[in-house]
Amino acid sequence: MIKRYLRLDFIVTIILLTILSCKNQPKEEVDLASKIDRQWWKEGTLYQIYPQSFKDSDGDGFGDFKGIIEELDYIESLGISSVWMNPFFKSPLVDNGYDVSDYRAIHPRYGTMEDFEEMLKGFQDREIKFVLDVVVNHSSDQHEWFQEAKSSRENKYYNYYHWWPAEKGKPPYRHSLFDPDGGWDYVEAVDAYYLHTFAEEQPDLNWENPKLRQEVYDIMKYWAEMGVDGFRMDAFQFASKDTTFPEFPDGHEKDFIKWYGLRPQLHDYLKEMYKEVIEPYNVFAVAEGAGSTFKDAHDLVDSDRKELQVAYHFETVDMSRTTDGYELSQFKDVFSRWDDAFAENGWLAIFLSNHDNSRLVNRFGNASPEFRTVSTQMLNTFLLSMRGTPYTYYGDELGMTNIDMPTIEEYVDISAIGDYKMASAKGKDVDEFMKQLNYASRENARTPMQWDDSVNAGFTKGTPWKRLNPNYIQINVAKQNSNPNSALNHFRRMTKLRKDNLVLVYGDYEILQKEHPSVYAFKRTLGNDKMLVLLNFSDENSTISLTEELGNSNETLINNYEELIIEGNEASLLPYQAVILKIE
């Protein structure tokens, strides 16, 4: 009894102290806290896994669920809060799983449903959220729906897809991102053409049909009830179509998003999805693409819209897709404009790489042995210190690089092969095309994860589905784990810093010395918490002078070098140096 009374007294004391502390808390900080809409999908770091390239457990050369289960502790050690995994549904794998033939079944390559449930529980036990990649702009042509649809115009699934009856003549031209012959293909059994924005094996689903929409919501509910925490909606900005299929002007495909993306009706479908799935299951959703304007993006994700939660735009990666490189001024401008546009409402994904782009360090840093580590550290410092949810792609925590693939025969990606056919058909310089493809192809981002320096980098005991990058001897998890100054351990320090400091999540962003040619400097401020981020995007020493004093009173929180030279208000940064200071 005495112990019970003591515990009650202790609890009462704590409550009283808490009340008093709130009363004594400055009004500015109380008001600030009340304004923050705290959400797990804002505060954490998302880690993207390309499952067939992550870890193979059974020696068939393809990554699988059991391989991921083997590395759950490694994933947890990164300090990330959620995992987005590319599709693992049943599929003929024409587009590496982005052609789904059964949305409720697992492709045997990855394991069984029991394996998935074990993996999901492993994430849940480690308090890591799981985000499912949902491919519902299109299905596979092997899906039961399409197999039925192409058998008869009277079939109930016929209107699950978009058709142009042959008696109306040739269908109006629609561009296909993967097929050089365009977006329509003929089916003799129904004497009609079906639409495909991507490969001919990926017929577009008819979102204008409410029965199709309900099928999709039921699929999402199925996975939400299994424990999935969020959805990434693949190619979803293209889902709505004008079913009258008016003629588009010649050359319209050069502005593809304008003509094919974000029809107004899509917002009605997203609101319906929010009401059916997002709100009742307390999950979140992010769509690939955010339209052409800030208004497009806000209409998708502003909280009062009740549609999606995170905007995922492509302006950043678009600037880095050729060997010409990018200008730091352009890089600063893109991130600053988007941050300013979303400072008051909506939320952004912050990313520099994913499965559709070549490697982070090749495009935005310096992949040479001399600067690979420090430039990777610098880029990850940037990603994890910006406002928005950081998305990092497997292997970028190590500084994995592009793989040299100079001839088309080595490519398996349907997008690369389709682009090559288009370039050849238009009489383009094939040598120049291959140079650009070798640099920018998304196959660069799909090489197997580099675990150690053993045969096949510890990825598989069999023959890997894709050739490993030979530099796995130098770049691998085992080697970097034991090196406190590695890219990997720097990444871990950054995720911890972000997790421990809400100013890096919700704080205001202010760019400094915007015109500086080599240094990206900005402040993050949340109430009395202030951090200064200094990033040298150059392979040479750079100096920046700021208007405020940078004295000894400032605490260095992150530095990817052993030294930091600051004199008064001037900072001298070494090549690709990344520094975060806590300032007064």
C-alpha cells in the first residue's frame, strides 16, 4: 500500500510540474507547437528497396522476401522510419513487376504470402512503416480482367479498359512512353484498339468506370487490413482519360504531362479514394508525379483537399538526366521555389534518386574514387536537412555508382530498349544516344546491393539476375560498417540528427548567398532552434562569407571532414564538405 501511495504522489507531482512548465513556457513556443501538424510520414526517412536487387536467400539470383528478412537489422540500423518496396505482385515481368496480373498474389520469385507477412511483422517489430507500390494506371495484359475484356465487347470487364472501336476508323494518336508505334494496339476478337500509355503489355485501366475504381479500393483495403501503412501510386497522374479521345496537336508529346496528366476528374477519384481507404484505414498516399504547376501539386496534397498527403515532383531529377550535368544555381532554385510554395500548406517528398534514375552520386556528386565518399555524404546531408520527407534509395547510403553498359545488348529494361528503337527509327546518332543511355539509364540503379567483398558481393550464391558493379570490392556494407568516416555511418548520423531535431523537419527554410557558385547555404529555424547548413558542391576549396558571426559559440553537429575552418563570419570549406551548425 505504501508503494502504491508513493507512486500516485509521484504521478501527481509530475502532472503539476508539467502544468507549471506549460504556464512558464513562452507563448511563442506554445503557439508554435500548436501550429505543427505532426505526422509520422513527415518526420521519418523513407528507404526505397528494389526487392529483386536487395538480397537473395535461395540462390536463384533474384532478391526475395527472406533475403530482406535476413537484413532487417541492417535496415533498422540506418535509422529510417519507413520502407517503400517496388512491386512484388504476380506478374509476367515485362516491366519488372510494373505489369501486374494479380494484385492479391505474390510473384513466386519473391516468396509466399507467409514470407511477406513475416517480413511485414519484422518491420512492425522494429517500428518501421511499410509503403506498398500500387500500380493501377494500368494492369498487365495477362490480368484476368484484360483476358476477359478482350474476348467480347459484351464482357463485364470490357469497360475496365479504354477501347476505340475499329468501325470508327483509326484512333487519334496517343503517345506511348515505351512503344515507338504509339499507344493503341488492335485486338481482332473485339475489333477494337486498346490504349496503353506504357508498353503494349500494359493496357490502361478505365478510371472513368466506377466499378473499376471500386475494384482498386478493395485491393487497397485488402493490403491495409494486412498491415500496410501507406501507398505509392505509380503513374497515377495519367489515370484519368477523356474517353471521347479528341485529336491532339502534332508534337504534343513533347509536353507530355500537360496533355496526359492530371485531368480535373482525377481529383474526384482521389477524394473518393480518401473517403474509402485513406481516412478509415489511417494510411497515407503519395502519387508519382505532381502535375505541371504548383497549383497542380497543391490540389493533390493540401490538407483541406482530402486527397493525397505527399507531393512527388520530377523537376529535380529532370535537370540531371544528361551528361551535360546541371548548374548549382538551377539546383538551388528548384528546391527553394518548391519549399517556398509549400511553406504554409501541403508536404513534399525530398529525393534525388529512385528506381527510375541513375545513381545519386553520378548525377549530383562526384563518382571518382577521390571524391565519391565525401560527395555522397554531402548529398545525403542535403537530403536529410531539407523540409519535406526524405526518400533515399537502397545503396545510396553507401555511395553505390553507375555501372558501365555501353552496348544495347546488355539492357533488359523495356524503357531503354523502347527508347533505343525510337532513336534508331528517327535516325538519331546512335553512338550519342548510347552515351546518354549509359549515363542516365535506370538500369544503373538496379544493380544488386553490395553487401561485402565476397563473390557476387554477398547478394547471391547463384548467378545474379543482373551483373554486379565491379567496384563492390571497394564499396560495400561490411567495409563501411567498420569505418566511422564511411558514407554509411555518416548517413546514420544524419538520420539520427533529423530524428532528434524537429527543426530539420518542420523548421522554416531560408537560403543564404543564393548566387554563390559552389556553396549551398541555408538556415532551418523552429522557434528558438536554429541550424545552419553549409554544403560545398565543388571539387575545390570554397569560401563563403555570411552576414552573421560564426564564432566558437556555435556547435558543430555534422562535419564530413575532421577539420572546419571558420574565421569570424567566413567559412572555408573543403571539396564536397558538408557542415551543420547549431547557431544562436
